[in-house]
Amino acid sequence: MTSPIAPDLTAPGRMPVKPRAGVWRRLVRRRLALLGLMIVAIVVAGAVLAPWLTGYDPNEQMFDGLTIEGSPLPPDAKFWLGTDLLGRDLLTRILYGARTSLIIGIVANGVALFIGTLVGVVAGYFRGWIGSALMRFTDLMMAFPALLLAICLAAVFEPSLWIVAMVIALVNWVQTARVIYTETSSLAEREFIDAERTIGASAPRILFRHILPHLLPTIIVWGTLGISTTVLLEATLSFLGIGVQPPTASWGNIIFENQTYFQAAPWLVFFPGAAILALALAFNLIGDALRDILDPTQRGRA
Amino acid sequence: MIAASKPILDIANLCVSVRGEDGEREVVSDLSLTLARGETLCIAGESGSGKSMTALAIMQLLPQPAARISSGKVHLGDTDLTTLDERRMRRIRGDRIAMIFQEPMTSLNPVLSIGRQLTESIEAHTSLSQGEVRQRAIEALKAVRISEAESRLKQFPHELSGGMRQRVMIAMALALEPDVLIADEPTTALDVTVQGEVLELLRDLQRQHGTSVILITHDMGVVAEMADRVIIMRHGRMVEEGKTADIFSRPQADYTRELLAAVPRIGSGVGRQTSREAEATTASANVAEVKDLHVRFDLHGGFFGRVNRRVHAVEGVSFSIAANETLALVGESGCGKSTTAKALAGLVPYSGGVVIGGRNLSGLGRDERKAVRRDVQMIFQDPYASLDPRMRVGELVAEPLLIHGIASKQERSDRVAALFERVGLSADQMELYPHEFSGGQRQRVCIARALALRPKLIIADESVSALDVSVQARVLDLLKELQREFGVAYLFISHDMAVVENISDRVAVMYLGQIVEMGTRDQVFSNPRHPYTRRLIEAVPVPDPAKRRSRFARLDQEIPSATRRIGEAPLKLALRDVGNGHLVAAEG
């Protein structure tokens, strides 16, 4: 028998230790993630640089923006993406609308994710009466029609972009909380959590150092899914007159304003719709790559 | 009985390869074997030897699409199974070749009654009427000695004990009287006393029906009990093949010799020359003292969710452990040994007195309790599950030092490096993640982590059970060395009597939450007084075909449940000293 002190070298897993490249470097090395980053960069640049990218005012109704019969113009050399029902340049509106939609998609969604994760983790780890109270409250929120709640909240507060973002966050955290709760409670049963407790680790340490990293994949997936949901929810609110106030453009309200003309002027729905889709897809690609990069057990696998 | 002229199963040059990250890898290489009618062939080997892959290859059940048979033939009678399509193979599975798996809970469908699952396979292969199928199912259950077979048909898997479930699996496998039965680690998940029964049952059924059996196991004791012929496998290759008696008495290959040498045996007392006599320890010398420990879990039920039943997991257990001493707690699943460990480690609430290093745990403030925690560390059963997979092992070992604010950053990493070297790992492995290690290495990481705080007591809960025998032997040696060096006391929890005999100074046998016998290792093993202790020792399969038993120790009945109604507390057993501190419970 070999000496017990001799290293156990039989394992297939032994490999030379490579210095690990930073998360960013590993992210840009993946082609799909790079594509996602580029789309996000384009959208952000478009939103920030809108006044310089286009010569039109987003809210200006132009005489030459409509046909003689008063219907919108299809894409042409002058109005690259055509014009809307009121003769406004669609490209300009989409560029300015990106500002609203990015704030909604990132801030509202981020806040919703934060609340949902916090509630889910605390309820899932501590159980007991705290857990029951939090989860019953979550169930209550789930059962309550989200739109009705949003309408109530929007009615109480003066409508503004930030209020809309908060309203969306307060409605959207519920599903995340539920999913995170389930996953936390199964993680809390795992043996390595017991092992942490036996070495004297405190609850915050277990939660933040040992449970949260395992929840990352779920959080990322819900975060990316949430972007399209929140952008569309904002559109719904705008449609009901309690979202972003017209004439301010957002991707959602461009679609809603124009959806009745879908057959006559399909580009009016197609382009803003494509923008939402591209943004959601971009975040999805980044999220997917991040999930793999942040998971050490996936290292070295394709 | 091996006289049949033509083998029922003939495998020629079988190769199985698995596609992985870096191309195809052969997991079974050039394996040839034959199985005669009525013969029992054991395929033995450690994890990763390709023994289970061989079984799956025969059944054509290799995990798709990663694994495939890359070459070779598998003849069942005159048919080559490798050329059959899925539809024709389905007719052979269950009917001519049947398989039973290791884990009877997961291989039975939990939402279907066992009757339904039994009849399903019979219906699939025969054209019997419903009544006949039912009759056949009942006969099959009776054949595996399940009482009240008719009413059992309506039961669901969770209503049966582990041994019962495995018997149901055997009943299902044998209901259609297959020519070949492949049993993949059929008793590994079972308690020793139950294991004996199941093995005996397999042997009897085989004798009655003339079934040929391929028994896949890592346990050389099981091999010695069951096999006519043995194949030893390693890294996908056959290392040695021969008659059971020959393999055990005159192993040819080095690997076989190593494997046999590593097997812990009862009665050999490997490692410790003399068990230290139970010293007349004073209370102050004891590292841990447990008095009248109770752990009970309330079960809610009924209309208002009130507590109506209670699991009496630990009922009045008392023992003490001195520095530099190993106390083993043995018993079968559900006897409360792991719960006792968890109570000591502060993982479950308990009542009773636990004194660690002179300080009583109850009535301590939060900070004091954290300080006492330093003195008790735990090594868990499954090194795969007990390390956070998202942290580097270096961080994991340093974590206890960090939590307790010991040493600066630089000192910490030096200490961790020293610990790594001490447990037989190298310091440059600190940067790796747990999944990059083998099971044995991971358990070493766990040991390093437990040692980091220089505890007075280490609780090892089945810490070597999940490891291969050769690795197990090395980890046990390491534990002994560390004890000599640091003077740490071990509470060693195990179901494996042979391992316990190897490492312990004193032994406590637990049954249904209470200690039924406690004494020095020699007292318990050479003079077991309680019938349960005797049964436990007798049930362990001896890795020597010459000592094959005709009958296994059998339990008179199923072990009763520790769950009781409120107000029906179990009777407390009184321990009686039968000389020199050898405590035995009066039979009740």
C-alpha cells in the first residue's frame, strides 16, 4: 500500500493551474456574448447620441410626413424607417424611445430583481414565521391582478418616468421571489451548507458567500427575461394612459399607438418590435455567457 | 453446475467509448467473458473501472448519445444483441435479461403502486389475462418472501423499507424468469443485516430457477459470498479472471492483491496492535461528555396541523470521549447515529447535556458558542456534497480561520498550504475547485478544513463510506496519523463494522435511538453481549470464500419505526456493566 501521505495523483482532474482571465476578457472572447454586447452598445449609443444622430425632433409632426390622404409614409430615403400616424419620423422616435425603454428595462427590472431575490432568499433560508409571512405576501401579490395594482399605484403618484419604473418594479418582483425561494430552500438543505454552519459561519456569510453565487444562473435568466416583460408592461401602461406621458416616445407606446394600423403600415409595429426583441436577445446572450463564465464547474467545457 | 456446454451469454472483445470534452475515451476496453447457465459471475472493481458500463452495454442501455459500443459482440444464445434495433431489444429486456439497480428507491416509480409496476412488465411481455397477470405478480412477491403479498400490491414504494423495495425490484426482475439477471450493486444501499437477506434470497432464487447472474459489486465480501467466478476490472480492462477460491487464495495480478489487502476485515485488527484499555478517565480529561441526549422531531398532521406524532431520533444517549481517543458509533440507518453527530455539531436542537472541553453548550451566549464551535469539527459522508462547488478549495480550507479571525492573510495562506501538505495534497492545488478532485482527494480537503481550527473533537460521519476500498484504507491511515500528531479525539460514525473495528478504541452500538452496547473495541467485537450487536457482526460478508455461510443472520422482523404518537414515548433501556466498563442493555 502506498504511504498515506503521498499525494493521491490518480485523479483525472489534475491539471496545471492557469491564471484565470478576468470575467470581461472571457466574456468578449465568446462570439455570441460579443454580439450581445455590441447590440447593447448600439442601443445605448443611439439613446445617448439621439440629438446628433437625427435631424428631426421626435415630437414634431411634419407636413411632408404624411401622404395626401393623411396616411403614414413607408421607409424611404428621407425618412429611413418611415413615419407614424401623426407624420413623425419613426427612426427618431425609436432613438429617443430607447432612453425610456432602457431606463425601464434596466432600472425597473433591476429593482424588481433585487426585491425578488431578497425576499426569496430570506424566506427560503430562514423559513419559520418570517418565511411564511413573506411568502404569503408574495402569494397575495401574485393573486392580485398586476395591471390593476399598477393602475392604483400610478393613480396615487404623479406619473413620471421614474414613478412608472417603480410601479413596474413593485409589480414584477413576485415571480422572481417565488423561484428564488424554492431554489434557496433546496440549497439550504444541501450538505455543504451544514458544513458551513459547523465551522461557525454566520447567516449573512452563508447567504452571501455560499447561497447567492448558486442562485446567479437563475437571477441572470430572470433578469434577461424581465427586460422584455418590463418594456412591454410599460407599453401597456402607456396605452392605458398611466405610463410615460405622450408625446414622449417609448418603444412600447410606439407599438401601441400604431397597432391598429398594423395591416396598412406594418413597419410602424415591426421596427420598434424588432428593437425590443434585439435588446432582450442581446441581454439573453450576455446573460447566458455570464452564467457559464461565473460557474467554475463549467470551466473548460464547451 | 457450470457444466452447461454452451454459454448463455458470450461477450467478445467489447469496447465501450464515451464522447467527452476531449474526444472519445474508452471506458471498457476489449472485454471478453462468458456466462454459463446457472452460474454467478461477479464483476468487481472500484469506481471508474467500467463495471456498470459493461452491464449497461449488455442491456443496450448506454446513456445516449454520449456512450456507444465501439466494437465487439454480445451474444445472448445465438442472437447478437449489438445488432438488434430498439424494438427487438425491448422484447429481450425484462423477458430474457433483467436488471436490478443499486438504489431501490429511485428505480421504482414513486407515484405508481408496486402492483401496477409489477404487472406492467408482465403485461408487456406476455399475453396473459388480467387475472393471470395479477396471480403471477402475487407469486413473484411471494417468491421474494414478502408477506401479505396481495395487500402489498396496493402499496407505494415509500411505504416500504429499503430492503423490501429491493425485494420488489428482484420480484420484478424475476417475474418473467429471465435467462440472465444483471444485478448492479444490489445491496450497496442497504443495511448489513438486510444485505444478508437479499443476498441469500438471490442465491435461493437462482438455485430454484437456474438463472445466470452477473453481480456487479465493489465489495469483496459480497464477491466471496456469492460468486462462482470473478472478474476483476480496472480502468475498463479485465485485470484478472478466475474461480472465486483461486482469486482469493492465489491472486495473480498485483492489482487484485492490492484490492484484497485494502479490504477491511473483521477480526484482523489491522493497524492497531492493542486497543487501549478503557482508562479510568476523570471528567476533566474528557474532551466531550454527552449526558442523556434527546433529539425529537415533531410531525404535524391532522386538520389543524397540530403535533400528533414525534420522531424519537435520539433517546437518552450518554457517552464520553477522551483526548486522543476514537469512539465509534455504529448502527443501521435510522438508528440515530447521524442525528447524534448533528446535535453535537450544533446542527439540530437537542435536550440534555453536552459538555465540550469542560464547557456546557447549553446556556452559552452567541460568541461563546461560536468559540466552542471551534473545538468541534465535522467531516461529512459525501465529499462531493459537503464542499461548496463554487469556491476554490484553498478558500474553503481558509474559511474557518477567516470566520474565527485567526491569523493575517499571509499567515492564513501559509497555514492552509501546510495543511494541504499535511493531508497529502500539494499546495498548488489550492487554486482548484472541488470538482477537479477525485473523491479521496476531496475527502482530504474536508479533513484539512476540519483540522484548520485545531479542534479537540472531530466528528466523522460515515466519512469513508463513499470511498473505494483502497482510497478508504489510505484515508483511515491518514486519520490515525493525524490523531497521533494532534491528539484529537474522533467520534467515528459508521455502519461498517469492519471499518469500525479497524479504527476505533471504543465502540457504542445504537439501535432505535438508544445505545444497546458500549465498551472497548475488544469487548464489543470479541465478546458481543447484546443480540443486536451479534447480528450486526455476523451479517458482515467475510471476504473469504472458505468462510461462506449457508445462512445469513436474519432479522426476525422489520426494525420498528422511531416515529411514535404523542404520549407513547419509547421505553428507556437500562445499561448494565458486565465488567470493565462493558455496558450492555438489558434485553427488552
